[in-house]
Amino acid sequence: MPDLEVIVDNIPECENIHTDFRLFLTSMPASYFPVSILQNGIKITTEPPRGLKANLKRSWESISDEFLNGCTKPNVFHKLTWGLTFFHAIV
């Protein structure tokens, strides 16, 4: 984590950084996470729904039929999407 802190602190000083560069980090609450990174960034928090059913429902509410059927193999894509959302709900 100290190496990450040094890297993030030196980003503004780099000369060849693209203007559209963004760094996204995700973390569980941890005492060892560098405070300077938290202080210098924008924080977004979400609380996952409690329970497998609620978590799956939340994921599937954001997925439209147009999205699922908008590929060349909708049946396979639907199964893949279901597996991914189920895995995400469990983890």
C-alpha cells in the first residue's frame, strides 16, 4: 500500500498524462488503506442489498431486454449475463 500511495501522489507531477486519464480504485473499508488517497479523491459508496434474491433483483433491474437481445447470440449472452450476475450476487 505504501507503493500505491507514492504512485498516486506523483500522478499530478507527470508530464505525459492524458487529459482524460482517470484512476478508479475499489476497496473494502480497511485501516491500512492510505489516508492521502482517500483525502485527494472522490468517494462513492454503495451498500449492496441484503440477500441473494435482493442482489439479483437489483442487478437485473438495470438490464433491459434490448441489451440482452442486441447481440448475434442472444440465448448464449442471456445465460452468460445470468451467470455473471449470480456470481456477483454471491461474492
